[in-house]
Amino acid sequence: MIPADEEALLPAYVRRILAGGYRSLNPLTKATLAAVSAIVAFGVRGWTGPAVVLAVVLSSALVAGVLRRMAPFALATLPLVASILLVNTFLYPNAHDVIANLGPLSPTWTGATAALQATLRVVAFGLSAALFALTTPIDDLLGELERRGVGRRGSFIVGSALGAIPRTVERAREVVDAQRSRGMDTEGRLWRRFRGLVPLIGPVLFGALAEVEERTMALEARAFTAPGRRTILRALPDSGWQRAARWLLLVGSIAAVVVSLAGVVKLP
């Protein structure tokens, strides 16, 4: 951790190390928590696994101060949640406990229960990923991975995958603003919005291709393919209890899944 008097001397463009509660955890610790959340949410049978994950994620988000910012991520799961609820409730195989007869379709209690459990799993996993994204700068994660032996190519792939969607959204927003400044109507009725997608797709795709070339040239200018390991100028704080917690969480989550699937412990 940089002392306060030395940190005050850092230039404004140098991003400070995050501090306070959940945010100050090492990026690998937060990545481990996200991975463990996915394992438990989808691997442990019944309601207990996803419910515990959701409770832990919401509590961590409250501590980190990003609970309200997670609302758009929850809304993004609505199309998937709607399909899960409809398909499982009305088309669950070998379910005969009919709730009501609605013409050719008959919702069942078994299907509704399975749909609600699947919804809880998806929401718990989605919010755990959102918590990780909102509290972990990509640069910190990539620097930590490279410091621990992951190659530059591997770190670049991880960073490109994590940053692809935000960059695409930002580029689409810029194109929409440019089209509006030229008088194109991108608001109003659904048909007008759909028609406005046609001039949007081309610039976004060509912009993505141009960015690939720019990033390639920038990497070559910075000796990306040079032999040897790079020197990490700023090592993020890590502690013994975090290292132990990462291993305990991974082993414990796998053990919980095995015990649940084997039926050793019956969880609600």
C-alpha cells in the first residue's frame, strides 16, 4: 500500500489503488469469489446454493457501494429470465401437476418450481459477475495475472474479452449521437428505432475492425512480442489470509457441489 504522503505526490493521471471494504481486495480474490459464486449457484441443488450466493453478492455490493449500479445488469437478465419462466412453466417434461388448463398449454407446479430455481441461479450468477466488473478495473486484473506468470498473450485475450462489450456499447452510443446530429430519427415508434439500426450496424462493425488494427500497431510499438518478462511497476496489495481464503473457497465450493450431487446432505 502506498503511504498517504507519497500518494499525494502521484500525478493526476495515475489511477489510485482502490480502498475500502470489498473494493480493496486483490483482483484475484474478487475473481475467485465470482468463480465460486458461479460454481455454487449452478452446481448445488435446490434453493440453498443460489440463495446463499445472492445474499452474499447483495451484501458485498452494499458494502462496496455499487448496489444501485447493479440494477441495469439485473434488467439485462430479463429476456433470459422470461424465456426460462415461460418454457419451464408451460413445457416442462413429464410434469402432470397442472395449475390450470389454458388451451393447448398447461402450466404445472413442477415446471414453475424449476423455472423459479433456474431464475434464481441466473440472477445470482449475473449479479456476481456484475459485482466483479463494477469493483475491479481491468488493468488491475491484467497486471495481477501477468505478475503471477500468465503470459502477455493470455492477459491480452482476457482483457480483450472483458472489454469488448463496454467498448462496443460506447462505440454504438457515439454512432447514435453522430447520426442524430445529422438529423436521423432514432427515437419514437418501434419501427423507427428498428429502421435506425441499419445505419448503426455498419459504422460499429467497421469501427471495431479499425480498432483491431490500431490496437495491433499500438502493441507492436510497445514491444508486445519482445522476449522476457515485463517489469510490473505497481504490485497490488495481497495478504496471506486472502491467499488462504482463495484456496479454501475453491476447495469448499467444489466439495459443496460434490456433496450436493451425491445426495450426502439434503438441502432445501
